[in-house]
Amino acid sequence: MNQKKIGDFLRKLRHEKELTQIQLADILFVSNKSISRWEKGKGLPDIDILIELARFYGVSLEELLDGQRNEMTDNVESTVLKVAELENEEKKKMKKITQILVLFSMVLMIISYILSNYLNQNDIIDFIYGFCNGGTFATLALILIVTGRWGLKIREFKERITSRD
């Protein structure tokens, strides 16, 4: 995949629509610097934006990735769209898990704050306070693991194991 060729094609398509980079950026809800970077071949948009660009310009996704107009079967495009849909579902799932973990962590922090500032200290309160603090840090660490490289490796490992069965 030639990013420079793709960038030149994106620029050509934008010019055909008689749009500035700023106008296109407003349509796509990205910065005009992103548009410039893509058109210079210094990066590519996410798959979601590529699909949106293909629809907007009336070209296929394969044509965008080839950096030129060509014939494409509907089968290939529908396959790519399905992959993008699955990728989006995975992102939504990860976002929901992250939101739940952050909410749980915030609740634990609030309980910890209340225990340390508003209740008389005794062994039970100290234990609950320590548990809440530990739970908060453990939850935040879990968020880092789930959303980071380790989480990706764990998901890939799970996919390999389930595909064997």
C-alpha cells in the first residue's frame, strides 16, 4: 500500500468535489491538519473514516486503498465492510468495559474519601478504607491492562484458543 499514492488520490477526489481541506475536515469531524497529513501520504485515516470517504467520494474502499479508480467486485467491498463493523463492535465493547471500570473506581474513591474524612476511625472502617483504596488502584491497573498492549495480546490469545475448538 503506497501512502503517497493514496494521499494524491484523496487530494484529487477532494479537488473534484471543489472542497478545501478545512471544509472536508468539518464534514468528517477531524482537523484540517489530519486531512493535510493524509494527502501528503504521512498517514492514513482510521477504517471508519476511510469508509466514510469512499461513500462521500463515490468510490470503493479498494480504490481508495489502491490510490486509483478500478473495478471491484461487490464481494470484496462487503467483506471489508463486515470487518470494519466487527472492529467497531469490538471498540464499543472495550469502551463499555472501560466506562464500567472507571465508574467502579470512582465509587470506590468516593467511599474511601467519606470513610477517611467523615467517620470515626476504628478497625472496621480502616479495613474498608484500605479495601476501597486497593480496589481503586487495582481497577485502574485493570483498565490499563485491558486497554493497552497486554489486553490486545490477551484477546488475540483467546481468539486463537477458541478458533482451535
